[in-house]
Amino acid sequence: MLKMKVILDVDPGDDDAQALMFILNNPAIEIIGITCVRGNVELDKVCVNILRILKVCGRLDIPVYRGADQFLMGGTTDAAGFHGNDGLGDVDWSDEVDMELIQPEHAVNALTRMARKHSGDVSLITLGPLTNIALAIRMDSSFGEQFKAVYMMGGNFEGKGNTIQAAEFNFYVDPEAADIVLLNMSCKIYIVPLETCVRSILPWDFYEKWTNIATPKGTFNKKISRNSANRMLAEVTLRTPGYRSCDLFAMIAFIHSDVVLESAEASASIELKGELTRGQMVVDWDNRWSSRLNVVIYQTLDVEKIKHHMMNMFN
């Protein structure tokens, strides 16, 4: 069977962990490598979390690379307040991970090398800030030409943010990187933005059923998701109450395109100078500034199909 080849760039985060468990459970996908970037937590914790996820999934054979620990313009913003100080819900783990498994090659060098080696035959999936990818573009001018497709969880298309009023976390913390990537990839970029994830919210009774799947991976998921689930339960917002896992929803949509009910092709870039809107993805719906349609925005997902896939991801 000819497998789909992918490179993953991630910053776990319990929702990244769930997305990774989902893709690792798919025998039709070959993961060439995983690159780590500062995002939900600092980089050392991201690396530990990746190895912990691969360990529970029995996939420590996949090479893991340590990447950028600062954003392009500096700064060390994280989302530990939501995901836990360790990124995985502050679970009291009884086992350690072997950090010697982290490859000595820097993630950005690994990205350019893997992209050239598998040029035209590999897709890129990003679930965190785009610092590593932007640096790879700056290091190798041909990097953006190597991929079949880029799949990305990030940004927003209705001006609704989760870090500031108008911007989503992944794009907000390193907007220069996001702008470089959106404007320099030759292939289409398929984006699941924040608003789509919020609209795909899951009822709490489903969450309870899902987190009580009694397999080793299911038990791991229950441990890591409890902290963020409690935060969602305590939220006082206008959003529909329920559980959301943005990176998991995105990964399901990337792998199973029939989950996507509504999408739109458009031109998009990132606002870099706005006092209230820095980091917002700006969509040029009417092609006023560019005729190049660089993104496909997934606007609506089939929640029932998402639930079906989630119930089968911990086999």
C-alpha cells in the first residue's frame, strides 16, 4: 500500500497530543519526522511531551528534532495556563522519557533536508506557531516549493481570537512567521481556523464517553485532557458550552476530507502592525490585493463524523 508521507511540526499541548495519537493510529500514513517548536509550552517541555506521546503509541522509531525556542521577533509567550505547566495537564507521571532520543540535527535543518529528499511526495502538517517553517523558508529559498500540500491549524477568518480579541494563539505569538509561510508556499495551504473549531464543539456527555475508553492510549488521553476540560467547563464566554480539541479536529479534517462540509479558497496574509489586530489572519475575499488564492479555509466540519473518528482512535 502506498502511504501518504507527512512531516509534522508541533508544540504539545494536550490537543496536539490527541492529534498525534489520531494520525499515529492510521496505517496509511508514513510520518517522516516530527519537529518541535515553542508554543503551548517552552521547547524542552515540548520535546519531553512528544517523546511521551510516541512512547504510549509505541512509535519511538519516528525521528524527533528540537527546533526554535524563541519566536522570530523574540518573545516567549505560551499557553501553559490552559494546557498545564507541562503542557499535558500537569499529570504526575511515574515514568521518564529518554531525551537521548531527540536527534542532534536542528529541526530547521531537518525540515529543509527532509523536504528536498521527498520533494513533491510529502505533505506538511503544522499544529503550532510557524517559527520553524518560516526559518526553513529563509534558509532555503526552494523550501516552499517542495510540498504536495500544507495543512495548518491556526488563524481566524471572522476576527474572533482566543489570545487577544482579534487573533488566534498560533498566529498571534509569531505573526511574522505566519505571514512568511502564507506568502511563500507554492502549494495550497489548507487551514482549520479557530472559529471552525469553536463551532465544532462536542457535548460533555460525549466527552465522558470518549475519555473512558479503557485502552492504554485512552487512559493516557483521559489523564492529559482533564486540566483543559476543567478550564472549558469554567469558561464564562458567549461560546457554546462543550469540549473542543482544535488540533484534533484539524487533524481529522486533514486525513478525512469528507468531514469538511464547507470550505472557501481565498488569498490571506497576517496583520503585523495593528494595535488591536496584530496576528489576525486577514482574508482577501474579493481579490482586491492579490489574485493568488493561497489558502483553503475549512469553515464547517461534520461533528457527527468527527465523533465517529474520535471513538475509533485509541485502538
